[in-house]
Amino acid sequence: MTETTHTQTQTQMRTPPPQDGAKSRSPEYRVAVDALRGLRQDLITDAFAYRLLPRMSVDGPITRRLPASLRKYMVWTPHAVVAVAGLVAFAAGAAYARGHLSVLCGLLALCPVLLTLIRPVGAFWVSMAATPVATAFGDNWSDWPWPTGAAVCHPVVMTVVALRTRPRAAVWMWLITAVYGFVFGVFLDANQYSDNTAPLLVFSALALLAVTVVHTRRTAQREVTAQQTVTAHERSKRTLLEERTTIARELHDVVAHHMSVVAIQAEAAPYRVESPPPELEQAFVTIRENAVAALTELRRVLGVVRAEDYEAPEAPQPTLADLDALLANVRDAGLTVEKVVTGAVRELPQGIELSAYRIVQEALSNTLRHAPGATARVEIGYVLGGLGLRILNGPATGLVKPSPGAGHGLTGMRERVTMLDGGMTTGGTEDGGYEVTVFLPVPTVIEDEA
């Protein structure tokens, strides 16, 4: 028993525990593997994939001021710049050789530049392959290992490719170019040839650094735009919830008043009838119990949405009858406003009167903030099916600048209209003003009871 245990222990000591191959590698090995994987993703996988250079946007601060006929051609500006750079490379490559070989050397410098328009990564490899070929066909071997055409073509190709890919690809292209230049420079005779790799690397590094800065700036702008969009969306949602809470607080007083009246009348009704039947008394008791229960639930729900520091208003909620006092306050603030009422004025449900008052109040407040010096007009129409509102203001004419705002007042108005199953339209007018049109339907049963 003891010998068997001793033998198993020795076997376990001699046999190393199984380990994951990735975990047993050194950190340097993993860094090298990740680097090679990045090289394969950026410059090898789908290197010759078709990727047409997109047209330039003409929504910039300068291009949008150009005439429409000129903006139609400005979209091709990147393609024109690449074509001009290709012609310069062609001229430099043709000057490197003599006779019929000059055209060939020019084409070896031109083709990689033009190829960046459709296959950018492949253009880099074509430029690398064309460089030694152009060197072999040239007459001036003093420009080694970068002949004149390649010295113009290759930095242009790297810059365009870096603009069309990620910044990591620019680093890989620069390193491959440096390796190519230094490897070929080892075989040179310093007394016979001049190695022009260092100047090319310095120039291309500056160009790629500028491209990286452009990439970083664009990425930051996209992140800022995305964050602003999210912030605006969250602000709109928060404003909507706050407006709904405000509406719930205001309507609580309206509904609570009516429910209290129902409960009191149901309790007093049996005493107004001499010898009421038991069935009628029980019906009134049921009505009162339901009214009290509904009032209790209403207060409980309101307690969820009510802030801790909220204090219920002592005065009753405003109605359209209080609109004249509102217009007087607005006139004192400097806004010239007139009121026009059409139709037979009648008492409407208190919720509709309150919402109509708040809509007019918010519309006039927007006029004060966004159209200082303008005149306003409030039109109230009592029609058969409900209540129509139209708040119209002219363009700003004062010296005071309009107050910037996110337009959350319209969100609150739309929420009130939606709650009452109404309709609302907003928009600018021909003279530069603004118009808010609202229709709040009134149920026929309520109208008849009124």
C-alpha cells in the first residue's frame, strides 16, 4: 500500500500538469501574435477589396455658401486631388528613365496612385512592388532604393490609404516601408549610391501624423455628436416625465373635487327623499363607498409622482375665465397681445379649461423668449365638438436677442393635447412668425349635462 502510494506520488511529480497553450506563452509572445494579427487584418485580409472613394460632402461651412451649380462639381474634389497627384508622380517617374522606358516608369508611379480610388490597401502593395521594378528600369541609380517616381508615388499612396483606413494601418505601412528601405540599403556601396530612405521616412511620417490627427478629430466629433444625441434624448424624456407629473398634480385637484362632490351628494341623497326604499339607500351607500375608494387610490398614485418638496396650491386651478389676467401680465412684460373669441362661450370640463389655459400660457412664454418684440394673437373658438385654440406671433423685431432653448414647451403642450385625445400642429408662418393650433374635443354627453 505504501509503495503504491509512493510510486503514484513520483509519477505525479514527473508529469507536469496540463496547461493551456495560450496561458503558458510569455507576454512578449502574445504581443507579437496580436501585432501580426493586426497586420493581417489591416493590410492582408481582403487587401484588394473593391472600395470606391466616396464623394465629398458639400454641407461644410464653406461649400454650403457656393452656388448650387458649383457644388455639383465640388463633390469630386478628392478624386481630382488624387488624379493631380498621380500626374505629378507620372512626370517624376518618366523623368527617371530615358526613351520608351520613361513612359513605363511613369506608369509604374501613376497606377498605384490611381488604384487608391478603388482598392486602397491593394494600392500600397502595388506601390511596394513597383518600386524595385522602376529602379531596375531607370538610368539614375544614385536614387536608391527609392527612384524619383516612387519617392513621389509612395508617400501619396500611404497618405490616401491612411485617410481611408484606420490609424493602425498607417503605422504598419510606415514600418514596412522602413524595413524595405533599410534592408535594401544594407546591400549598397556608400561610396557609389546615396540612400534616400531617411528623407522619405521623415516626410511620410509627418504626413501620416497629420492624417492620424484628422482621424482622431473625426472620432472625437462622432463621439461628441453621439453623446449630444443621447443627452438630448434623455433630456426630452425627462422633460416629458416632468410635464406628465405636473399634469397629474394639476388634475388631481380637479378630479378630487368632483369625487368629493359625488361622495357628499351620495351620502346626503337618502335624506332628501321621504321613506326611500332600502334598495335606493344601498345604491347610494355603494356610490359613496366607490367614490371614497377612488379618491383614496387617486391620492396614493399622486404620492408616487409627487416630489417631497411639493406643496399643493391653495388657490383653485386656473381656467379660461382667468385668461384676461394672464394676458395682462404678459402685456406688462412687453408683449403686445390681443384676444379674439368666437362661438358661444360656455363652461367646459375643468380638465379641458385647465389644459387650454396652460397651452396659451406656454405659447405666450415661448413668444417672449424666442421672439422678443413680436406681437401675438390668441384666438379661442367654441365649436360644436370642442374647443379650438390658435396662438400666433409675428417675427422678432426687438433689439434683444432671442433666448436659446431646447423647445421643451412644445413637448408639454403636445402631452396635454394627447392626454385629451386632441390634435396639435405647429410651424412657421410666411412672415417669419410662428403658429400653434390646437383642438381639444369635448364629449357630447358632458356638453349636454353642462
